[in-house]
Amino acid sequence: MAVLHRHNPERAAELRRDYQVDQLAERLAAVVNAAPPLTDDQRARLAGLLAPPQATEGGAQDAA
């Protein structure tokens, strides 16, 4: 990857992010598949961890 994109750091960074997301998705799938079924509230709570943070009026981000 580095050799193919050494003159394009933006593309190399994009490929690294894509790889990391793929690795995280595999780990998350393994954990979810091993867990008991989730309630709707539990599913919503976990989905909230992946949602973009919401800014407050003061410009700070809300803590989950």
C-alpha cells in the first residue's frame, strides 16, 4: 500500500482508515454474534456510540 501511494498521502490515509474500519467491523461482528440477543434499548445505546457527536450550544460536545 505505501509503495503504491507514497506520492498520494491522502489516498494512503484513506486506505488505512478503510482497513481499520474493516478490522473493527470484524471484531464487532464477533462480539455481537457471541452475545445474547439485544433489547431495542441496548441496540440504540450501542448505535449511539457510532453516531457522530452532537455539539451543544456552547460548542462543546455532549458526553454519552
